[in-house]
Amino acid sequence: MFETAIDSDQNLFFHQDKVKMNNSTVSFKGKNNCLILDEGAILDHSQIIFHGDNALVYIKKNA
């Protein structure tokens, strides 16, 4: 099941229930960006910052 968040600048953050975000942050400075974290993805001590507009990032779990 996907969880979805959208802010006032139309930035989207989709992630599966089983995503692990350990001590990690996601920040949107631009507009119309999209971050998708697939089931099983792990962000450990990570910082993702979107500085521009219209970007798409898709992170899958490691094999």
C-alpha cells in the first residue's frame, strides 16, 4: 500500500508501508518534484534535497 504526501508546490512523496527511513530527511525547495520509495527501500542517515523543479527520483530496494 502506498502512502502519499503532496505539498503546496505540488511536490509528491510516495512510499510503501515497508520503507525504512532511519535518521533521514527529504526536503523540497523547488516545485513539481516527485520522490518514490519502493517497498523494501532503506534510507539510512540520508538527506535528499530537491533544489530544482520537475525532477523524478525512484529508489528501489537493493537486491
